[in-house]
Amino acid sequence: ELSVNLFTDIHLLVSILLGLVIPYIFLSLIIRGTGRSVTHFKTEIHRQFIEIPFLKVGKAKPDVVRAVEGIAHQAMDTLALPGLIMLMPPIALGYLFGTKALMGFVLGVFFSSFN
């Protein structure tokens, strides 16, 4: 039998609150990483305009491979932490505190989508 009382089960209450907060932390890290990637891309384009002669006139080719590699590396570095943030809490809560805590976390994530 699975009985739930929100006010007496502290694991359930904390896991619901954690579930409410985690999506916003995830999104803030994604948005910050996107801003960093765009800044890196802008810096690379500016560098190429300065270093490659005749690029502004259209008589030279830009170094597209270097720009794309830089963006890809920046994106991979940026997505490592948000990926861990979305992967680890459900596993840790389910393993350490059981099904009630995992249920509370999932409910918190679900309720955070109603804004």
C-alpha cells in the first residue's frame, strides 16, 4: 500500500520542490550556453575578417571548418552540465530515498510545466 501525506513525508515534499526547480536551472544553463556559443561564433567571424585578406570584398573564402568546429566544441562543453543535471537527480532520488521521492520529483517536473 502506498499512502502519501505531503506534510509528514519530508522526502516527498523536498523532491517535489526539487522537481519544480530543476527544469528552470536546466533552461537557464542552456540559454547561458547558447549566448556563449553565439559570442564565440561572433568572435571567430570577426577574427576571420581581420586576418583573411580580401574576405570583406568577397574575393577570398572564409575558414568555415574552423568556425563550425569551434561552435561544435563550445556546444558540447555547454551541454555537459545540463545533461548531468537532468540525468542524475531522478536516479539519485530513486536509489537513495525510494519510490515516493521519485514520484514527488516527477510530479514536481510535471507541475513546473503549467506556467
